[in-house]
Amino acid sequence: MIYVTGERLQPHQVRAAAFDTRWRGLDPDQVHAYLNQLADELDRLHRELTTANTEAERIRQALRQWQSRHTGCRHPDPDWSLNNRWRP
């Protein structure tokens, strides 16, 4: 199995991992079960990351639109915010 530093590990790489067999080595069924569990977790994390990045981009675009709509919305009196604060 070759893993180059800097690349993101993909689930299919974990599932395709192969190991040399050794006398009295690890139980191959346990190793493959663990690798499948790890691959499933990587897959879930990749989906969550994609969802989070999509949501962040949507929020950035909404903020840009809001900022462009409110560019000229400044109150002319600089003391306005001091005199007209919200009071419970």
C-alpha cells in the first residue's frame, strides 16, 4: 500500500489495502473488518465536509448579497446609536 504524504486518504484506498502475510500474523478477517469500518467513517466524514463546505459557501454568498444591498444604509447622525439604543 502506497500513501503519499499530502494526499487525502480515500475510502476506496482503505478498502483496497493489502498487507504481507507473516507467520503468526494478524487475523486477516479482523484487519479487513476494521479497514471497512475505517473506510465507512472516512466516507461519512467526506460527506459531512462536503455538506459543511456547501453550507459555508451558501452563507458567504448570502452575506455578500446582504452587504451589497445595504452598502448605503448608514444613519447620518453618528450619535444616533448612542441615543436610540434598544431598551428592555
